[in-house]
Amino acid sequence: MKIIAGNWKMNGSRTDLVKMITALQTINTENTVILCVPYTMLCMDGGRVNLGAQDVSAHDHGAYTGEVSAQMIADTGAKYVIVGHSERRQYHSETNAIVHAKAASALSAGLTPIICVGETMDEKQSGQTMSVIESGVRESVPNDTTGDIIIAYEPRWAIGAGLTPTTAEIATAHKLIADTLADMGMHNTPILYGASVKGNNAADIMSIANVDGVLVGGASLKPDDFIPIITSVK
């Protein structure tokens, strides 16, 4: 069984989500399906689909205009939240410390954070990939709280560029993450791969050791694109 998570980013409508949920009700899969959608859709009935948010505040409450707390997300019935996505790190200058605080807040509210780590093109080209990934895990992941955690490896240089790392690169990154988590006492934490995942490469990616599923961007917006990813593996 794999975890297939979709990230709609700032796209879609309630009508689109109803169409997606309806289409997913009839597919034959044992995989866990998660859709991380805009806040405006979180109160909807996901049926067999687990709904999640795309970001969360590090604060529990207070004068933080425009932010949404973990308790508020949990109050909608959502179970998951993405933290530290590459776009949050790039456009909002989120550091590992900020991601750690957000993940801890999510855990305290009973949410499962999907914590993203990964290297930029500059970091890749300067040979920092492994150190960036390891520090991303050690500094972003709370290991002093109880609750479920999911890690997503995002090679940031590949997102939105139509690029995919080689099988060897994915395997090396995921093994490092798995070894780092084990060293932190967090054995068996699921690790997703996320960057340019499509129906024609999902099965191959998920056959790589230590890849427990995928985090899908644009291909999660339409049933015709998302369903082949879900059904590509058992």
C-alpha cells in the first residue's frame, strides 16, 4: 500500500473537488489517497478521500491576520497538512526552524504533517544535496512529540520544470532520509517523493526502495490525470 497525496496549490473550486471525490469513489485501490486543497474546501465531505491543508500557522491563536491555526484546520475535519513545501520556502522564506514550529503545531492539534525537504538547483550544483536533505530532516521534524508524521522529498530544482531525478538520485535521497529518521528514533516513517510525478512515471518511482508514495502537483487536479497515478501501484 502506498500514500498518494495531491497538492492542488492555489487552484480549483468546490465544484472541481466534488467531481474529483465522485470519480475517486469507484476506483479499486488499497492506497491511501490524500488531497491537500485550499482552505475554502476543507469542510467538504471527502468520502474515501482524506482532505488536508497546504499550510498552517505556527501560532495557536491571536492577532495574526490571514493565518489559519492547526486547531482551525482540525475543526474542519481535515486530517493532514503540508508544511515546508518548496514554494513556501522559496516565496515566503520559510526556514527549517519555521517548518519545525508549524509541524509541532499540527501535531499538537492531532493533524499529520507532511513535512517537505529538498535541495535547490544551486545547492545541487555545489554538491550540497545530501547535507541539505539531512539538515532539512533533522531541523524540520519534531521528534519530541507523539503523532504521525510523513516526509516528502522534493528536489526543488525539478518542481514545475518538468524534470525528474534519476532513479539512483531518488534512491540515494530516500535512503538518506530513512537512515536519518531511524537515527532520530523514527523508524518506518513514510517518505513520499514529489516532483513532476505523472501517470507514466509513478509506478517506476514508487518501485524504488524507501519510496512509500508520492506527492503530486498539477497531475492531481483532474481525475483523468490523478487516477492513473493512484492505480499504478497496489
